[in-house]
Amino acid sequence: MQKTNAFAILAPVPERHLISGLEAIATQLDSDDLPPDHSPKVAFGSMDFEVLGEVEKLRNGKAIEVFIYASDAQGDQPLNPEVTWRGLYVGYVGSRRGRYPGKSIYRPPSTATDAPTWAVFWEVQELEQLKQAVPIGNLRGKNKKTNYQARFIPEGPVLIEYPAIRQR
């Protein structure tokens, strides 16, 4: 899938689900039920169907870089929030009575006890922890003139200008 740098997504995901998402990827890689050329993905729940609907209109079928803020993180947190994970947004699906309609192998195991409350599930490939964190204050909302405040914490997915940072 081609990738676009026209914009990116900044999204919060609980840290436990990010770590567990890596388990979901490992399970997919080890699965005999998936084709060998299958690209592993992880599905995260959201109520922000309007934002994700806008992403679908703007992306023209291309993958979008997602910069992820690990919310509810364990341990000491920096005073100014940072993006510590990334992935490639490849699409979203509507929920079925609040649950993911696809195979459970795509959901982080840590979500098994979550209440079925999500409107949509956004799917990410290439989920990984960044080697170097990116301060959220270095990011700018799409079509905005200034960067986010140094202590800005996203409460849901937001569209941002594609950052001029080195990601890996």
C-alpha cells in the first residue's frame, strides 16, 4: 500500500494495549490460518468516527503515518507529553454492537475484557515503539498556524501536518 505525507494522525492509545498489540502481531505472524504474504495489523477502538471518516476522504486509499501517545503509561512520565509509538493507518471499520467485527486475532489481547462501547475500529500496520520520542509540542494540527502547546495531550485521534522529523 502506498503511503502519503499529505498529513498524519496523532492518537492516544493506552500503553497496555500498545504492548499487547505487539503480541497480536506476533500471533498473526505465527498463525497458520493467515496467508504467508499477510501484513499483520492491530485494531484499536474509537468513538471518533467523524475524524476517521475525514481521514478516509483525504487519504485516497493510501496509508497514513500515525503518531501514538501512550496514555495511561506506567512509570515516570515527562512533564511535556511525547509520542513514543508509530504505525501506519490502513483503514477503519464500523463496530458490530460496540465490538470489532473482524477476527479477534487483530485485537490486542489486553482488550478482551473491554466493554463493547466503540463506534469504529481503526487498523494499524507496522506498529512499533519509537527509538526516540517526539514531543507533542513539536507537532501541528492540520491547517493550523502554530504547534500544539507543550503540555497538550490528545483525547482522541486528530489530524496533524506531516512532521518534518526523523522517525526511525
